[in-house]
Amino acid sequence: MTQKMINFRMDEDMKIQMEEVCKEMGLSMSSAFIMFAKKVIRERRIPFEISADPFYSSENIMELQRRISNLEAGITSLKEHELIEADE
């Protein structure tokens, strides 16, 4: 079977992390993407859940626009607060 080269761009830090994880599993990044492609072909779907980021929902965008309008009109002002660190 003839093999073809596929190129795509990825954030450098993501690439480094991906290579490290693949290496821990005894895989090359190329073999991991081939496994992904085979699973997509076999199942005819992306093999994990994909959902929209709720930040971009129409309700949230309308709320952000409302807040911007209030700021621009001087109805509200920005307030400084302490940074809260979230565990990931």
C-alpha cells in the first residue's frame, strides 16, 4: 500500500506534550494518529465526545454584549478582585 505524507500545524507546547504522552505509551505520534484515523474509519465517528464551548452560546454572547453596553454607557464599572486559582 502506498503511503502519503500528511502535514498539519499544532501549537509547539501541545506537540511536545503529545510526543511525551505517546512515548510513555510506547507509541510514536505518527502511530497514535494512525490509530485515531483507523478508529474513525471503522466507527464512522469521532471516537470521543465533542461539544461546543458554552462560552460561545448565544445567551452568553448577548449577556457579554449587554455588559459591554453598560460599561460604555457608564451604568456599571469594572471592579478589581482577588485572583482565584482553580485546580485542574
